[in-house]
Amino acid sequence: MTRVRLRQTHPNLFRGSLAVALVFLALGLNIVVFKPTFNQYGLNWWVSGLFALFATVQLYALWSKRLPTLRVSQAAIVFIALFWAGALTLFTFQTHKTSLALPICFYGLAVWQLLQLIEPASNPANQVERE
Amino acid sequence: MIAAVGDSPVLLVAVPAVLSAVTALFTYRYAKRKDKETAVTTFMERVQEDNKELRARIVLLETRLAAAEEALRLVERATVKAALLKKQQD
């Protein structure tokens, strides 16, 4: 397995992924953010739990320098954040009870994670460490 | 259309799920391909660097070998000369 020393070789990706992971971990652990929104099929718990889970996986991937694991966790968080933002948008349009501020926040977070996902992990100047 | 989707709880969950899954999947595949390409480029650059170092080392060793051969030839010539001188003296 190839391990990439992101911290030394690509600090932008490392810092960005770390920040996103911490934000999503905090969001996942903070059910209060999800409480005022709709809870069809217990989605509040599912979404917050999956955010916390994949944010933890992302932190683990950064710590253990596993690039494939990092990419999978980033894609999973993009999926959940976009899904939640989309569901909240539709819910807002349906009920007109909540504002669009929360879905827009989630769209922003999803795009932030998406930018980390498409950020290249290495360039020719970088070094790759082999196990 | 949005109202129609919003009215059905299943569609309310299914539509964003499908759209976000497609987005995440395509982005993931793009990122994976990019990572592979950059890893190959990095590897090729390292191979070329190693190749350059090895070539420089080969040139150095060839120079040393030529110098050693020259020195050996001089020693052999000196040995022959010494043997001839000894024969003349005898």
C-alpha cells in the first residue's frame, strides 16, 4: 500500500481535509442543528451519525496517511451533505416553515468538501512513501 | 415539479439521494483517476532522477577504470624496463 505524506508534501489538502473533518464531526455530534428540521424515516439521526462516522474515518485516514481511505470518506461526506441539503431544500419549499439558511449552509459545506476531494494529492515535486 | 416532489415523502428522500449519489460518485472517480495520474507522474520523475544519478555514477566509474588501466599499463611498462635493466646489468 502506498502512503502519501500529505502533511509534508501537500499541506493545503491536509489542512483543508482536517478542517472539514472537524467541522463535520462537530456537526455530527451536534444533534441540535438537525432537530428543528424534518425527521422523515429518522433521517436526523442517520445523517448526523453518518457525518460523525465519516468525519472520524477522514481523521483516521489523515493520521494513518491512507489516501484511498481519505478519498472514500470525502466522497461519502459530499454525498451525505448534498443529500441533506437537497432534502432540506425540498422540505422548505414544501412546508415554508423553515428558512433556506440551513440548506444553503449544507450546500456550502458540501462544496467545501467537494473542493478538497478534487484537490490533487501529489504533484511531481512531491514524495511518495512506500510501506 | 418541486411541489410534486415535496408532497411525497419517498420522493423527498429519493430525489436528493440519487442526485447527490451521482455527484459524489463522479467526483470520486475523477479524484481517483487524478490521484493515479499524479502518482504515476511522480514515480516516473523519480525513475528519471535515479536514472540520471546512475548515469553520472557510471561515467565516474568509467573514468576511474580508465585511470586505473592507465596506471596498470605504466606499472607493467616499468616492470618490463626494470627486468631489461637487470638483465643488462647481469
